Amino acid sequence: MRKTKILKNPPAFISYASAAGYEEHRGPLGCKFDFHDETDLFGSDSWEKAEGELAHTVLSLALKKGGISEQDVEVLFAGDLQNQCVASSSGLYNFGIPYLGLYGACSTCTEALLLSSLYLETSEGDTIAAAVTSSHYCAAERQFRTPLEYGGQRTPTAQWTATAAGAFLLGRKESGVRITEIMPGKMIDSGICDASNMGAAMAPAAADSVFALFSDEKHDISSFDRIVTGDLGDTGSFFLHELLSKDGIDIRDKHEDCGLLLYDRNAQDVHSGASGCGCSASVLAAHYLPMLEKRELKKILFMSTGALMSPSSVQQRIPIFGICPAVVIESD
Amino acid sequence: MYSSKEYAEHVKKTSPRSPVLKNSVKAFFVGGAICALGQALFFIYLNFADEKEAQLFVTVTLIAAAAFLTGLGIFNKIARFAGAGTLVPVTGFANSVVSPAIDNKKEGFILGLGPKIFTVAGPVILYSVLSGALYGIILYAVEVFKKLS
Amino acid sequence: MEIFIKIATAFLVGGAICFAVQIVIDKTALTPARILVFLVVGGVLLGAVGLYDKIYSFAGCGISVPLIGFGGNIAKTVRESVLSSGLSGIITAPVTAAAGGIGASLFFAFINALIFRGRPKRISGKKKNPQPESF
């Protein structure tokens, strides 16, 4: 039976920052982001470089907010959606922080937080670990779908890759917001080959993680203030609730999805909702962590969802595998 | 619990669908308007060209217009609304050639723009030429057979 | 008057084709590239069985502006050239017939690639949210 790992030295969020693009700034969380850029270019001249700049900006902001120098950060876990994660490597190399690149599709934010906590579990003193994830609509669109000027309609289940990033610095702190438990996710074969229905492809993985967590008697749905999924969107959330109801679990009162928070779906034509590594990262940094810090929330379950696939795997009809790692975040 | 196959079937059935009728009506009006515009241009061009040339000029004009609108970033807005209305006329073909050209300029004119310009145009050219050649072979065989008998 | 009827016919026939294709797209989730290939091959087929010319004489641009016209034109050129010059027409005629559309597309694509740069799709208005206070 899969269980959460309870951390002996639960690390605290020392600092965190978020940054976003044009559309995200016009969404409901718009004014909460630490930084946004109207051109989506972040001062560079291509979309791929722009995502690197976005990751760079967000880590700089987190360091600045925490008053921390990059020399004090011992390790950097980072990832994005571009081929071979070049946005993270090209954007973050000049910090000179030892780097571990990650790919968990849109689940990378939770993956990075999970690994940072594990790293800190084995270190002593004032060690600081950084987790950064980013995504960029234009870079992802070019790589996974069609050129930007290409004219076409999208299905109602399609999602909009967020141009956003979040950076988190974890370390030791007397009191504050901490990651107390971690649980990696199983890869679940959704059987779905339709790349424009990723919410539905990720829902079984999210259901599996929620089920594993709450079949452990030490967890109780009522002890959580929120159960936050990454980017299931409208369609994916529907299937998550449906799958869980078969197991007799109802999380609808507590469930929120970052993909549904980032945009105003009535005014912004994003179909099922937001997606991307930067979606859950920016919503955690801009929305949930400030609420936890102000004690408006006590304890949340944070689980970014990822759809593991590539343009070639979809063309070869290899099904999309969902993944959903989870971390428990508490304020004390 | 579902097996993954059952789940995929269930998702296919239950996921929200595109509003087919609304989309089709929009496609009808936009697509029809583009064809009507083509016909009007055809009559104008007939004043100084023969029928074959006029038809070619119509195609070229529509391609040029679609290409320019693509460059301005207007075409994809129209296409989001019109769907097949802009895809089916020659404008859709033009957009599928122009958009990767603009998009892949950053990877270089030879190895970026060069191959990517054919992403959609490539299959269209390949299979139209192939099916044309196949028709030619059949036609030729029939002609030879006629002469022999 | 005759001109007006011809334009109206083109509108109705062209619109009907788009209407039908939209239903196919929404029902089958075929990608646009596949749709375009099917249209052009379908055009060759229509031309080969002699239907294309009949529809064209009645609907004009209603059938020739949709990509079906591309295929219909190929079939027509192949027929003429195989009947007049034999074998060599099989190889040259399809490309010759497609030359106009391909040439124009490539030419204007390159020109526009020189002039324009990629820009992000926008789905929201210009109105800004208030800026957060700087720290």
C-alpha cells in the first residue's frame, strides 16, 4: 500500500515568487502575481528564450523577497515543458546554483517541492533548496500543437498552457508554512490518446493519489482546508469527482483546481482551463501560500497533475499516462 | 474501477462536445462568403484575361489575402470563429503554409523556415500529385487498351 | 443579373461544402492536415469520374475555391495531357496543375515571413489589472 512519507524535519517556505504573462494578468488572480509582462517576451526575442527569462525573473524575485543570496542556495530543482527542459537550463544557469533538471510534465511543480523536501531531510543547518517551474503558452503551442498564426478551432476539452512560473525557497525556519508529508504518484494509463483532452487523461492519476492518501486511516478529508489539483480543468475535475465517487470518496467541497483559478472562463476563451508547469506553481505562490501564511488556511493537499506524452507518442497512438505526486502543506 | 480502455470509451462519450450545428452554420456563411468573393473577383478578372487565367488570378488573390491576414495575426481570429469556413477554401491551405514560415524563422531560413513551410503543404502536395499520377496511369492504360482492341 | 445568380450559387455551394466538412471535423476530430488531404484527393476523384466539371460549370468558384478545386484542376490537366502527349503527362501534369497554388503560397509565405514576426494569440481585452505594490 502506498503511503505518505512524514518528514522528520519539515522544511518551511522561506520565500516564494510568481510571474505571469498577459492573459494570466487579466485573470482573477492577476493582481496577485509579483511580476507580469505585457508582451509575453520578458525582454527576449523568441518564445523559447522568453520562458528562460521568465524562470530567471521568478527565481531572482524569490531571492530578493527573502533577502537571500544565490550563493546560499545549495541545490536547485527545476523543470519546464520544452524539449530537454532548455528553458530551465538556459534561464537559470547564471545563478551558479547546483542544478537538477526535472520533467514531470505539468506535475513538475509538486515533483520539485517533493524532491527539495527530501533533500533537506538529509541536510543540516541553514541549507536552502530552490524549486522553480515555468511554462510559456507560445513555446508550448509551437512544440506540442501548431504555429501561433495557424487558424483553427479547439475542442471544449482543450486547455490553455499558462505563461507563468513559480519559484520556492525551502529551508529551516522557526515557524511558518511547511511541507509536512510527501507522496510520489503512480503513472496511470488513461487509455486516452487525444492530446486535446488532457484533463480527462490526468484524472485517473489524481483519483489514484487521492484514494491512496485517504485510504490511510491517519488522513481525513475534513482535516484538510483545501484539496488542490494542478491542471485538471473543467473536464478533468468532472472525471476526478466521478472516479472518486465510485470509491465512495467525495472531495467536492474541498476541491479546487489551479487550472480553473487562473483564468476567467466566462471572459477568456480558454475552454477547459489552464495547464502547464507554471499553472500550479504560480497559483501556489500567488494564491495559496499567502493565504496559508495569513492563517486563512491551515492545511492543504497540493497535487499537481501531469500528462506524460510527446507529439510523437500521440501520433503513434501511445496512450497518455497521467501522474499526480502530492505534498501536504501546513501552517504552524 | 474502470480498465483504461473502458475509461477512454467513457471519456469519449461523456466529455463536452463542440457545438456542431452552431459551428457548421458559421462555417457555411464564412466559407460561402469567401467563395462568393472569389466568384466576384473572377468576373472582374474576366475583363482582361481568359477564363483559365482569371481562375488562377482568383486563387492567387485569395492566397495573397490569406497570407497577409496571417502575418497581421488576424487570420487565426477569423478561423477561430469560422472553423471549416476558412479551412476548406484555398485560404486554409495558404494559412497552413504561411504560419509555420513566420513561426520558424527564428530557427533559420534554411533549416527552420525551409522544411517547416511544408508541414501541412507537404502532405497535400504529395497526395494530390500521387492521386493525379494514379489517375493518369489508369487513363493511359484505358487508352492503350482501346487502341489494341 | 446573371452575374448575381452566379455569385449567389458560388456562395451556396461553397458554404454547403464548408458546412459538411465542419460536421466531419466536429464528429471525428480529424486534424486539419488530414481534412485538406482528403479534400484534394476527393477533388481528383471527382475530376476523374467527370463530376467536377459538371459542378464547376454550374457553381464556379463555389467548387473551385475550396481545396477540392485544386484536385479537380489536377484531374483535368492530367486528362488533357495524357490524351494529347501520352506517358509523359502522367509525371508532369499533376505538378503543372498544382503549380499556381503552390507557387503563390510559397511566394507569399516567404514575403510575409520576412515582414512579420510571430505574435501571441490574445483572448482578453486590453484592460489591465491593478499592479501589486512593489516590495
